[in-house]
Amino acid sequence: GEICAFKIHGQEMPFEAVVLNKTSGEGRLRAKSPIDCELQKEYTFIIQAYDCGSGPGGTNWKKSHKAVVHIQVKDVNEFSPAFKESVYKATVTEGKIYDSILQVEAIDEDCSPQYSQICNYEIVTTDVPFAIDRNGNIRNTEKLSYDKQHQYEIMVTAFDCGQKHATEDVLVRVNVKPVCKPGWQDWNKRIEYTPGSGSIPLFPSIHLETCDGPVSSIHTSIELQTNYIGKGCDRETYSEKSLQKLCGASSGAIDLLPSPSTTTNWTAGLLMDSNDIIFKFDGKQGAKIPDGIVPKNLTDQFTITLWMKHGPSPGLRAEKETILCNSDKTEMNRHHYALYVHNCRLVFLLRKDFDQADTFRPAEFHWKLDQICDKEWHYYIINVEFPVVTLYMDGTTYEPYLVTNDWPIHPSHIAMQLTVGACWQGGEVTKPRFAQYFHGSLASLTIRPGKIESQKVISCLQACKEGLDINSLESLGQGIKYHFNPSQSVLVMEGDDIENINQALRKVSYINSRQFPTAGVRRLKVSSKVQCFGEDVCISIPDIDAYVMVFQANEPKITISGMDHFARPAAQFESERGVILLPDIRIVSTVTKMEHPVDLKEHDRGDKPVVVEEMLHNLDFCDVLVIGAELDPDQECLELDHAELQGKHLDATNSTAGYSIYGVDSMFSYEQVLRHIRYRNWDTAATFDRKFRVKCSELNGRYTSNEFNLEVNILHSSNSNFMDHVNHMIVQPQFLQSVHHPEGSVSAVHNSVVPSVATIVIIICVTILIFVITLGVYRIRTAHQHSSADHEGSKENEMDWDDSALTITVNPMEKYEKPHQTEEESEEEDIEDEEEDTTSAESDDSEEEEEEEEEEEVIVQKGDKQNATRKEQLEWD
């Protein structure tokens, strides 16, 4: 009558039923293990009740009917939403509002609809122009700008319907794409150029964006703008003479506007831009060329070359502006030949002198060119082959548009005045003065009598040292046409394939072949035109404005070194070959470079040493100048065999002020020539020493060397022992001076009333002399025994006392072996020792005289008085 058990039928249900009250049959159903809704939401099984009548084997008990149990598991909100992707990306075009840029999606693992559904999304990042709806769609709330911001990064979270939010926010990246604008992409505005780096590409990764336009052909022009640098671009700033030699021009050009110097002083008063030897004329200045610089009568063939920069003339009625003028110096005002600008026309006047045929002849040649007044530098060459006159401007030939004839000038003996920048008005005015002033800039004005220039030389003379270049022309591709202008400052390219044009433009480079280029900016402009297939309106490509920054070259320091003092017997100076002045001269150029350590900290960098590197470059002149009185052409000169200049780009001029070697050549060539300059003096009696100074320059004085001073002593024949045995030679003149100076005093003493006093003085003096000489001999012999290794001639000291003149040949190689310890120094030491011993034996007067006299003069006086000494010794006997 009692209930003893409940049994569940089904596969491994996680439930059990227990009896609570057997009598009443009450029981409880409970879970045996944890229940998880996410694993199983519902359970259905059968349950039966059993009475207590079972036997020992569990049989015979009675069971109730089957009841069905249905269990639902209630959900708990234990899971947070999670996004399906780790990062979301999208790209939008600027200037558009999108309904949906992209959709984010999150999921929740809870089992019930309430907790597993995502009810809301939210943008966590603040101040972004985006919004999100409950389905995860992101849109922009305002128009985006590529220039303002290329990319946005926003964080988004999600909520389920139980308001539980995602544990990790998700990153959404939105890229803003610019509206496609046709044009060149991936180029730098600033291109840096280090001197000496050859050719560097200007746009190594450039490409053209056409926005899928139907392009049929592209025309591109690249322009390098250098008209504000020097003479319109980086050209060599050597003198015009040196340049003409470099370009292979025939010699004989006369530079009318040289750098001001002692020999070329007529340009000293002009305004000048020293870097490039440019002379500026402001309408107030003219320069007179001294007589003798240009021959009086030019032949039927000659050439005038010049650089000119000129703008429109001021005022309504333009005056003539004289570049070059040869007019009467006095009395009259005839212009024999002249080159001038008038109303933006270039006019060349050439009046022939009267000869047998008194006929009308071409006299004025006019050219009308825009370039004469465009305020830019241009190179003009006027080739005269009378009666034909041709103008070359920037290498291109121009015939005169007008030639007017005139009668020849009647002969007269009036001197002529050649001027630059204005014309000399010698007559028709109360006071001769300059007139017809030039306004503008001139440079490298030369005149070459008797020769005209070839086209090849003209092209070389005006060549730029910088320009555009194309690396590897072979790889430009078949479809590319290209063209350079003569100065290589403009390059035009044309092609029908965009990729070919891209490749070609990447190969365009800048080159500057000057070793020391002008530092600064070179502007670049790239303009392009595009043709399209069958389109009326085609795409326009914006111009590129960029610039090349040329850095300052490391400035060289030119150093001249060598033996700076030597002495030779007079006979060598008087010989036919003379004496070589600079046998061991050395010219070295160094440049200081900074070392930049990588591993050191910033503040240690200042202590890092600089590196001095030797560099090779050309020189353009070296001067050997005479210091002191100029050379006397009657007795001395500097000489150089002109054979030494052969095979080199060098010329030389000689004057009483010194020797000048000029031309653009290597330091080695200059050394070779300088080592052969000789000094001759065929009347050395009055000369005891000569001082010279050597100075060299690069780029017409832009870089100059140190001033190397050389002193040359002439040893006269009576003093030939001087070189090795100087000590006793010094003693004798010191003594003789005290007695015989001035010479008249000796005879005065002899003829005086008290001859015995003079005799006593002489005897005392002779005694002192003998003592000093004996002491000197002893000291000399002792000294020579100690220094026998240094002086080879010490064995012959006993013979040196013979008064007859000895000739000693000095071995010049001794100077080279010991340039620091010359024989002069060792002699000076002995002299000092000797003077110490003789001071006590001399009068105060002679001491004062000694201090005033220089060493060389002391030695020379000995030569003059040798005979007098011998004569008086006989009288004393």
C-alpha cells in the first residue's frame, strides 16, 4: 500500500526522482548534474511509480501507468556579443554622402531570443563624422575631404537585448580617396644636388594619372630656368683668354675688360660683380683702354666677342649706348669703329681709312633682335671679313638687316682713344669728355685682330656647364620623340603610350660639370598637353613647379711650399743660364670635410675632428712677383724657355715686375713650368739679395693660394769662402770698419801733427787683431773637429788663411737633402759665438755700427776693402 520508488525511462537523462512520503506517494524530480540551456533547451521523458511489493530479486512489484514529463530550461544572460571580423575596412571617395559605407555584425551565444539577439550598435570614438544604425550600417554624416584627412579609424561596440555590451570593441578603418584629378603623381618639389655628383634623376618615380581618360598622345616639355645665375647659367668663370685657349681658339685675343690688377688698371673704377667678372654700367661710367693694348689699325679680318645683358632704353628719345668705341682723342670727333646699341638694335660702325680708291663703302651694319633688350645674358660675336660682317648670337648666325655706306676717313695724325662703356668725345666740345653711356652689364669683351672665329669655337665659348640630360638614351623606347634646345635647358618629349612617357621622364636628370658650381636654386617647370581619342574636351594636366638646390662646393685651400731661402755665388747668376729660382716648388690643394659619426650622441658631434683631403683641380694663373725695387732690365731678368709651355694650355708674360704664367691647366703643369724659371743678373756688383713672391689662383681669383716668399742671396767672388768658412771672414770686416770707416779718416790721422799717437793706436789694434785671429783659429778648429761629419771641408782650414781669392762651387743638392737646417743657419750660430768673443776688443762706436749693419752688407764691404787691407799691412811693416 506504499510507494517505494519513481523510475525515469529515457537515455541518460540528467534528472532523478526521489520519494518524499511513501504513504502519500509524494516525490520530487531533481537534476543530477548542471543543466545548460546552450547545450539543450528542452527534455521530455517518461516516469513511473513503483510500490513496495518487490521480492528479493527486484521482481513482483507493481508499477503505475507511464506519465510524460516535459522540462524547459530557462536562459541566463551569460554571454557578451562578439563581432564576426577583427577589423572592418572600407574606402570612400571624397565629397560624397553615403547611405551605408559598410555593415558590421556581432553575434551572442546565449540560447534565448532575448539574450542572443543584438539589439543595438554604438560608435565609441568621439568627434567623427560617422553614424551607425541598429543593424550595424555605418554612414558618413558629412562630406569627407582627402586633403583634410586621408583615413579615419573608429571603434564600434554592440549590445544584446539584455543590455550586455561586447567585451572587445571592433576597429573600423575608412580610407578617403581623392576625387581623381589628372596630373603627375609621386614627385618631389625639392631636388638636392651635391657638386661633383654627375648626373642625378629629377623625378625617379613620377607617373601620370589620367583618370582612365581615353588618351591618344602626350606632349611634355621640361624647362630648367637658370637665367638669373651668372651669365644666364653656370658657365666657367675663367678669364676670356683662358677660355678661348681651352676652346681651341686662335691666340691673340685682347681682353678689354680684364679683372682689375696692377697691369690692367683701366677697369679698376668700374662697378663689378667679382664672382663672374661682370661689369655693370649705370650710364655714368666709361673706361679708357691704354694706348698699345690694341693695335692702331685693325686688319680686314678681326673678331669682337662679348657677353651682354641689356634692357629697353629709358626715355622717349633713346640715345646711342656705346659698348666699344675708337674715336679721335683730340681736335675732331670722328668715330673710326664702334659697337653700340640704339633703339634695341645692335649697330657696328667701321670707317675704313682713305687709300688709293676713294669709293663709297659699307660702314654701318644694323641687326634688329628681341634679345638685345630682353634683360637676359646673351653671347655676341662679330666676325669681320670686310666687307662682310656676320653676327653670332648664342651660337646662331644673323645677317645684318641694314647696311649703310659711307666715305672713307681722310688721313690725319690725330691720336685715337679706345673706350668701353662710353665714347670719348675729343672735339666739338669745350672740354673733352665721355658721351653716349651704356646702361647694362658686359663681360668678357675681347678683340682679336687678324683672325675670325670658327663655329665650333663659338659654340664652345658660350656653352653652359649645367643643363638637362637623359640617362641611357637607348632605353627610352621606340615611341618617344625628344628634342633638346642648344643650351640643354629645355627638353621636349612626345609619345602615345602613358607608360613609355612615365619611363622617359624618370630618366631626365640634371647635370653640372663645374667643379665649383654656383650654389643656389635652379627652378624647374614641367608642362604637359594631352590629346584624347575623339573627344572635344580633353583632360588638362597641371604644371609641375620644382627646383634643384645646388649645394656649396667644399672650398679648396691652395698651398705653395718649397725652399724659401738660398744663396749662390755671383758667378752662377752671371752665367748664361742664371739660377733656377724655384727648383722644388710644390702646389697642393686641400679641402676640409666634416666627419659625421653615426654612433655618437648629438652633443659629442662638435668634438669630432675634420678630415683634410687633397683634391685635384686646375689653376688659371701663377705670378712670380719681384718684392722691392723692380728688375733693372739693363742688368737682370727672369727667364723661361718657351719650350716648357709646349703641350700645355699655358702662356707667359714677362715684365720688370715679375713673371706671369696663365691659362687653365693642372697644378702639376704649373709646378713643372715654375721649376724652370731662372733669374739672371749679369752685373751683380751692386746686388746682394733679391726677394720674390709666388701666388696662384683658380677661377680668376675666386680661390687664391698663400703668398710664398723667396729670398735669394748673391755671394760675391771675394767672399766665395763664405759658404763654409764664414767665421773669420766676419771678424775682419768688423775690425776694419772700426778703423777705416769712413775711409778719409785714415789719411787724416797719418797727416796730423801727432803721428806717434796714430802709430800707437795702429800697433794696439794690430795686436788685438792678432789675438782675436789666433783665438778665432783655435775656436774654428775645435768647432770643426766636433762637426766634421757636417762640414766636409774642415781639413783645409789651415790653407784658408791665404788672402788670394778662392772659388767655391756650392752643391745645390745640399739644400734639398736638408731643407730645414740650411748652411745659413749653421753659419749664423758660428757668427754669434765669434761676436761674443770680439765685443770686448772693439770700441763702442764700432758696436753701434755693427748693430745697424745687416749681415749681408758686412760681408760685401770685405770685398771692397780686401786690397786696401793688404796695402796698409805693407805700410805698417
